[in-house]
Amino acid sequence: MNVLKSAKRIFTFLPKGCSVENINNFTEGLIPTLPNRISKISPKTYLAWKIKEFLERDTKHIVLFENYCMKKIDVFNYKDKILNAIFVNDEVYNYIDFRDTSIEKIEEIIRLTSALPTHIGILTSLEDATFILNDKNEYSEKMLQLLANNCKQLVVGAYDGESFVVCELSPTPK
């Protein structure tokens, strides 16, 4: 799938000190409107709020981040310090779902999966799935493909790991 062709909107959260002129390669750049109760917020915290809103809209919504720096064996070596890990072959992914939408938990998953050169996550849905994700379980590449096919938003790390670019995708015809 060509992500840019199916994009409804592409936006970014600017890191502190970044001017709007520095984002001219994107279709749309914005400095986020903050919730009234928060006066200063980091891009990671703002992303956590956006993820929380997404998850609370539907119990079938999930968020999946690739854990680029970890392999399956690493998760078992760290035991309880690795949150909501699932495996596809030796790759590790961390997920967030409706069962815990606390900002602290979401920020911890974002922090845990923030790695250069890549930080990739999808906001997706289990709408066609016959399973739910369970911690430390093995899943197939077919399951990963199903989640990718249902992707609503793609999150990619940007600005040398200080922020993110988010691509909202148009629904794909069934």
C-alpha cells in the first residue's frame, strides 16, 4: 500500500524550539491545541493523549509499536519490565488496548519503543479479527498483516527522535 496515496491528512507535533518553517515538506504541520488542563506538553505526552482518545472510541481499537531494539529473548530476560509484548517470529511488538488507557502506561510504551533509526507504530482495529492480544504470546505474520490492513493511523518517529509524524489513512475498500 502506498501510504501517501491513501493519506487523508499528515501532521506532526513540533519539538520544542522548532519553527514552522522547518516542516515545509509535509502536507500539513501543526502545533497541537492542548487540552485546557495542560499548559506545557511534550510531543510524546501529546501523542499519548491522542492514542488514549483513539483507544477509548472503540474496544476493538489497538495500538501496536515495533520494538526495534528488542528480540524475543530480551523480553524474558527483563521479565516484568517489558509491558504488553507480543512476538512475531523473533520480532517484538508492544501493544496498548482498551484494558489500560492510562496516560502513564501509554507514555511508558512510547518510551520503551522509542529507538533510532526507526520508531513505527500503528493505530489499528481488530474489527475483522477472531483473537485479542495477550501479553507474551506468539502471533503469525498473517495476524500482523490483518492489523496492517485495518490501520487507521501510522506513527513514525521524526526530528531525530524528538517527535512524530502521523499519517491518518483513508479507509480501504473491503
